[in-house]
Amino acid sequence: MKKKAKKPTRSDTEILKDLIDAVMEYNSLRDDEWDFQDNHGSPDFWGEEENDAHEELIGEILKKRREVRSLIVEATGDEDLCF
């Protein structure tokens, strides 16, 4: 029976640095969404191009949010974390 290779443990400092970077990127993406909405008016009047661009931006925001959550779980060990 083979043993699973253990994942190298990262230091608290490494996790914190990555978490700070991820939170800053997440906040920037959220700002980009606000700017997008300010610059394009009501979504009721968006065309396909605006809808696609907005959906792509939302996808990036959700991806970064999952990364932030993953880093918090890594730091705390709390798999049930609600974020």
C-alpha cells in the first residue's frame, strides 16, 4: 500500500502574504464591477457585448472569492468556514 505524499506545510507568513494579495485583487475586481456598472448604465439596456463582459468580470470575482476562502481555510483549518 502506497502512502500519500504529504503536502508541504506553508508558513503562516506565506499564507498571510497570499491572503493579503488575494483580498487586494478581490477588492480591485469589485471596484471594477462598480465602475463597469457606472459606465454602462442600467443592465436592462445592455447589449450582448456588455452582458458578456459583465459575466466575465463576475466570473473573475467569484474565482478570486473562492481563492480568498481557500486561503482562510488553509490558515484556520476550518473547512466549514462561511464566507
